[in-house]
Amino acid sequence: MSYVDPYSSDPDQVCPYNRSHIVSSKRFAAHIVKCAKVYSNSNLIICPFNAKHRIEPHLMHSHINYCPQMIPGILDDVQMKRYKEWANQGPTNQENSGV
Ligand SMILES: [Zn+2]
Ligand SMILES: [Zn+2]
């Protein structure tokens, strides 16, 4: 059984592209960039507020509400702009690969 040390400043993270990839926080950003290329057919969406968040399309709306990178209800200009860009794009402009 794994135990996450709450005092560790560098807890391991699970790669959103492959749950068997356990990566240290320090390497996580580089890792998901690499995995994004490897799994380029993945339909995970990059969070408009934090590039380290990769979210499944159907979870995106709820993620927008609880994403720790934004203060709920107090979107600043940058956040609002990103959110609008994301909302305009929508998750549905992606090719539906018939799952
Ligand atoms: Zn990975
Ligand atoms: Zn996020």
C-alpha cells in the first residue's frame, strides 16, 4: 500500500496519459510534455489555467470549477480570457474517434 507523505515537498504524480507512469513532481511537467507527444491521439484537454493539468473532455467543466489554479468566482482578466478561449473552442471540435 502506498503512502503519500504529506510533508514531502515532492510527492509523486500519476501521469494522466498512462496511469502506470509514476513521476516525481519535479519531472512531471517535462514528463507530460513528452507523453503528450507519445500519446498524441489522446483527447485529453490541457487546462487553460495550468498546463500540467490534462483533463478528459467530459470532466472539463467540473475541472474548471475546482481547478486549484483559479479562484472560483473571481476570475482575473487572464483567467477569464483563457476560459473564454477554451469555451469557444469547446471540447467538441476534436475528432470523435468513435469510442
Ligand atoms: Zn506518462
Ligand atoms: Zn486546472
